[in-house]
Amino acid sequence: MKAPRLLDGECQTVMDKCGAIAAVPWAMMAGLLYHHASTSILSDPFFDKLMRLIDEKWDELDSNHKHIIGRDAPSTGSLFHLNIENYPNTTRAAAMALVRDPRWGVSFNDRDRILRAPFRPPEYCWDTYRYSGDRTFRQCLHEDPKLWERLGNPPMRATSEPSALQLFLMELLDVESL
């Protein structure tokens, strides 16, 4: 089964319409899939182009997620330093939607692992990443000491109803149950 073509053109179209800020989510989705699902959605030269653009425009980019990437990462051209839980849930869901077609080869286990991991921004961005409103992640932790525990241990649902995550996975995989 042959994987679909790379998405360089689609990414460029979005960047042409939205500007350099679009490089941030595309780089994050590509990095997540490359490092944590062994799937390339962008060619290496195009990914390098995105990282150079992020590096060059860093101060101008009005993107909260650039802080998760980190200031040094664009110059290295890699997001290898990010663990699954460092990627925001929106990035993970968007990446999974991009590779919905089974020909991409993203396994159910990879999808499940990526979508179920709790979100925890990397510590180096706790003072710059806006987590809730205009508060940094560190401020949120200070105001709510139980936040870290809740992020790492989401409550189990005592119901037979499928969770939103299960419904999302069922839709992605085009199955009736998990």
C-alpha cells in the first residue's frame, strides 16, 4: 500500500494565505508524526524551510506554540527534543486528521499513544507559554497546585458511553467501536 504524496503544497498554500505564522503548527505536526509515528508528511527540504522561516521570523511570530518549539530548535532544524506530551492536544488532533487515510501507515497504537498522552509543556517554556488566558503555565501551576497532578492523571470515566477521544478515534479509523 503506497503512502499518499507529501503535503508540501498544501502547507505552502496555507502559508501563502496566512503568512509565516502557519509555519509553526505545520512544523509541529510534521515533527510529531516524524518522531513519534515514523511518518513524514513534509519533505525534509520543506521542513527545513519551515524551521528556517520560524528562526528568521521568531520575534514577529504571534504564536503561543512557538514557545513549545523553543528558541534554539529552529536553528537545529529538528523537534526531536519534544516528547509526545509536549505537543498541545490541538496539534495532535490536527496531525491525526491529516493522516486519517490508512495508507499513511500510522498504526492504531501510535494514534492511541499520541492522542491519549496528557499535555505537559516542556519546562523551558513555563514562563513564556500562555496556558490559560494571559497566564503562563508556571503561573497556573502556582495558582493551582493540583494542576500537574490532574494533567498527568486524568479521571477515569465510570460509564459505558464512549469518551470524546474514543469517538474521535472511531471516526478517524472509520470503525463502529474500539
